Amino acid sequence: MKSALLLSAALGALLFAAPVMAAENPAPEPAPDAAAEVEAVVVIGQGQSRQVQVLNEESIATQAAGTSPLKAIDKLPGVSFQSADPFGAYEWSTSLSIRGFNQNQLGFTRDGVPLGDMSYGNHNGLHISRAIASENIGKVELAQGAGSLGTASTSNLGGTLQFASRDPSEVMGGQVNLTGGSQNMHRVFARFETGALEQLGGLRAFVSVADQKTDKWKGGSEQKQRQYDAKAVLPLGEGSLTGFYTRSERREQDYQDMSFEMIKRLGRDWDNLIPNWNLAIAAARAYQTGTALPAPFATVDDAYYAGAGVRDDDLYGAILALPFGDRIDFKATAYQHKNKGQGLWYTPYLASPGFGTAGSDAAPLSIRTTEYDIDRGGLIASLSIDLGAHKVSGGFWTETNHFNQARRFYAETVSRPSRDPLDFQQNPFATQWQYRFKTETLTGYVEDSWTITDAFKVNFGFKAMKVENSVETVVGNPLAGTIKSEESFLPQVGAVYAFDGGLELFGGYTENVAAYVSAATAGPFASQSQTVVDYVAKTLEPESSKTWEGGVRYRNDRFQGVAALYDVTFENRLLSASTASPILGLPAVLSNVGSVKTQGVELAGEYRLTDAWSVYGSYTYNNSEYEDDVMNGDGTVAARTAGKTVVNTPKNLFKAEVKFEQGGFFARLGVSHTGERYYTYENVGGEVDGYTVADLTLGYRFDGEGWSKGLEIQANVTNLTDEDYISTVGSGGFVNRDTAGTTMTLLPAPPRQGFVTIKKAF
């Protein structure tokens, strides 16, 4: 009731303020026309045979500064996104699900360059929040069911997200944004545009820097990131040569994974102990010596001193786009990505060397890291030929990825901490394991888009893929061998029929296969057992999906909308089941949970009430269920999952947005409802309540000459009604059942937060 009243009051204030501000700043409004559709909050994929939406630059810009574009797309049908920070950028907590497929079963690209599966311990890419500053994103395209055949991904069993950066401006200038707000958050973004340099053949470029730092909303320490972006475009007749570079330095202090039992006993604001070193030492000493834990600990896992994620990334590429006459287009992209990363916890399970020795300053705990080192490069090329009624295209993607992963331990001192968890750790006292992985990827596709009549178009084609994952042991259980994921025919067929008056029907069918993961913490190598590696190589099949979807779109000068139905069969599903608290670092067990059946409906529409007001809404009903029980090798049932709802998959999603813009004033009120979810495969215990949350944006764009030219002020309030709810589900993995509510795999959402940004263009 309190949330509903606050939400009603906020909406009433917005409705009251809008005409007042508009009256003080009158300005003529253009009549609505087709161009207005391009300026919509969401652009429905007219003319596509798949369910597609495009989120434009404006929709991303109205989010709080530094917000991940993943949070911005949460309004789109079929999308469920959660995070434990107000920006949706804290990587350990980010959880994305589309039509029942989780984040590492989707495809992601930035300017066509693959970002891998974008999981936390990524073995073949990087998170979008590190791949580019949010202010430099021009648009985001979501295909809920399947991306195009040419998408550079081998994990997109489900949808595909393609992020496109903004091009450099033709005019010299720049942008400076300053942001401050809750939890001592501050962010500086600056971008300089060279404009078109005629003496250099029209070359234009931009360089930018973004620096953000914020305290955690609970617990101690901070989260911070610095990013550098550069992009240059050189016209080559009707074509172009584009180069880009991104450098990201990310330092994140973790929030403590919680359970229902911990939240009830300790409260939602309980967190890791930093900067209380003495309490962390007391808890670790009690565990090491077998004595009573200090209050308020019930178990040593209630809190650790700290946990952190440290990542440095360099991503660069070049894109050559060349037309040959009016009918042939060629495009090639070369790229390179290097990553160095550590994920760490202060573990009480292993003392620093010398603990307990007379006169030693060794701590009863140590720092445990999982260390990542990625060096990958690739080439993507495509050619399309316009033959009139037929447009034939084809292309390939090849990548070689070297991934080095290790588990190490670093000593600490009992008197006071001698290391900063937000720094890269050096000089370990032990290496538990270290493996080198090599992944070689080759995909190719051909497709024909056939215009049968002006109204009726069909597309059909297929892709083939071959991925080889090999492993070499440096330290640990000996592992060797190669696992292949290979498929020579993955078809995609679609059709769209456009009626007069803006109505069209669309539909399609797609098959996809996901390659195995090359990592010691996920996939077939996570067992660190040669027997398992050999078994997977000879026996198991990679995960696959078959997607049917179809629907209807309609648009006119004021309205655009879509209704879609889908049916997905997900086969050979492999899951790594958690066997203990994540800090113990025990290998996950790879299990085949059979097939999953997913069916659902997606509705979305936007209506321009007036030239100033518009409303947007989307609704998704998604039913994802396991079709089989999980069986042991001896034929007994390991988990009764048949007919159970897939973990972290809400059945009901509702999103709504009211937007106003007139006379320089702009405002946006977004409301999102997410239904119940489970973190247990058997749906026994582990039910997480649904929630409704609202975000508010208010701003004003100044006009005229002098100091006010290009000036803009924007205020953002996240979680407007201060809703108390569980955001991330599954941060510590999923389990079969949890009747006691003790599984540490939940992260509460942040309370209401406020931020103000001043933007100045010049």
C-alpha cells in the first residue's frame, strides 16, 4: 500500500509539473509523422522476420549516469534483469534472462565484435559495462529468439544483444558530464570530437574518458571504474574504414551473498566486514582453533572480511566497409582483446603460513583468488549481393582464444591488513591449480532474402560451426585433450508479410548449438577430472535449441506495437550444480538435466498521446519447465525436476513507462514488475517473491546562446518507492532444494538512490 501511494504521488507530481514547465518555456511542436517513430523509446523491428526491438541513444541517456545498457533493455518484452547496485553494472550480481535462457546462453556483440557469454568469470570476452562507456552507446538491438546468422557468437541458444557505438561527429566539439549522488557517487565523462578533417580525407574521430567511484550502499569500501574510448572513421568513397579502442580498469568491492535464513537473522543490510579487521580475524581464529565464533556469527560463512573483482581490459578493432557498385557490399572486422583479472575472497578456511607459530604475525585467514588472463583475436567477414528479387549473403567468423586460469592464495598479517583487495595481488604462497586453454572457433553462413512481392518476403539460410577446446595443465590434476562442438547445418527460416495500413505478420524457425566452455570453473573442465573430460569428448552432445516464433506488428503515426508467440525446445541441457559455499572453491558438477520446454507470449506497444506525452508498456508470459528428472549413473533419480519451473525464470513480467518532453523539460517514469522466481531445481523451498520497482527521471535542456547553450540538467531516482526486495537470484549457484533457506545465493536490491547530472555540450 505504501509503495502504491508513493508511486501515485510521484506520477501526480509529474503530471502537475509538466504543463507548468512547458508554459514557462513555450516552443512550437512539430506535427507527428513517420520520423517520430525513430525517436520512440523503443523501435519495433518492422520488416524483420524475427522478434526484434531497438533501444535508441536517448533511452540509454535518460538512465542514471554510469548505468549499464543491460538495465536499460529491461523494459523490453521477454527480458528479466537484476543487479545488487543501482546502476546494474556490478558484475558479480548482474543476472539477465531472456525467454528462460540465462546470461551465458545468450549472444553479445559490440560493433559486431563478440563479447563472449558475458558471464562473471568470462573465458572468452568481457561484460558490456567494460566494453564501452554507456555514454558512447548509440543503440542496442535485441533479438529475443535468435540473432542473425552472421552474429559472432557460439553461445546464443536464446536471444542476441548487439550494441553499437556512436559515430564521431562531423563537427568539432565535445561533451562534459558531471554526476554526483547517493553513497558519495561521482562520475566524470568527457568526450572530444575532432570533426571532419578535410585535409585528412574527411577523417573524423572522438576520444573520451569516464571515471566513476561510489561507496557501496551497505558495508564498507567502494566500487570504481575508469574507461577510455576512442573511435575514428575515414570515408572511402561510398565506404569507410573505422577503428576503435577501449581501455577499462574496473575495481569492484563485493557484496556478501546471503540466504533467507541470514536475512531473517542478520537483516538485509548485513554485509562483509571491511573495515572491521578485528572481527574478521576473530571469526577466522575461532574456525581455525575450533572455538566459539564471535557474535553475531552463527557460521563462519556469515561474512568474510571482503571480496572483490579486479579487471583490466583492452579491446580494439578495425572495420572495413566497401560497396562494389550498387549491388555488392563487403565488410570485414578484425579485432583483438586482452584481459587480466582477479576475483578474490578473504577465506577463513585456509590460514596464512606461520599462523599459530609463536611470534608469527600470520593471520588465521588468507586471500583466495581466481585469476584470469585472456588473449583473443579474430576476423569477421561478409559479402552480400543484390540480385533484384534475391539478396544473397554469406560470411565467416574465426577466432583464436588463449585463456589462462589459476587458483592462488596470498598471505595476510594478523595485526592489520597488509593488502588492498582492490589491487592485483602478487607473491602467492600457494597455487592450487593452473590451466591453459585454447579455443579455436570457425563459423560460416549463407542466406537468401527473397522478395516475392512488395508485400511478401522470406529469408532462409543456415550456419555451420566448429569449436575446439583444448587444455594444458600447469599445476593441479593432470588434464589433457580436446573437446569439439561441431555442427554443419543450423537452419534459419523466416517470412514477413506487410499489409496496407501498417500491419504485418512475421514468423520464423531457428536452430542453434552452444559450444562447450573452456574454463576450470565451468563446463566439462570444471571437474578437473580426466575421466570426465574423456567422457564429455566421446559421449555428450553440446546444448542445442529449436525456436519457433511468430506474431503481428502494427504502426501508424501515433502507435507502434507487437504481439509475438514463441515455442522453444532446449535439448542436451548441461548445468553445473553448486555443491558447497562458493568460497570453498569446490568444482561444480556438470549434470545433464534433459530437455526444457518454453512457451510464451510477448506484447509491447508505445502510443504518443500528444506531441509531448507518450506511454509505453510490455507484458511477457513465459513458461519454462524441465521435461525430465535428473538421473544418476545407476538409474536412480538425483533430482525430481520434471514439470518444474526453470530456476530464475519469472512467469510474468510487466513494464510500463510514461514519458514527457516539451519546451526543454523532459521526464520519464518507469515501472517494472517481476514475478516469482526459484533458485531450486525441484522448486522445493527457494521461492523468491515478485516485486514492483519504479525509476524516475526529471530534467531540463536549456536553449539559446552563451553559457546556457548545450547545457542540460538531469536528476534520476532509482527504486523510487524504496521497495525492499531480493534482486539477484543464483549469485552463489542453484541447488536441488532448500527447505531450511540456508543457501547463500541471494543479493538484496539497493534502497532508493538519487543522482544529479550536469551535461554541457560545446
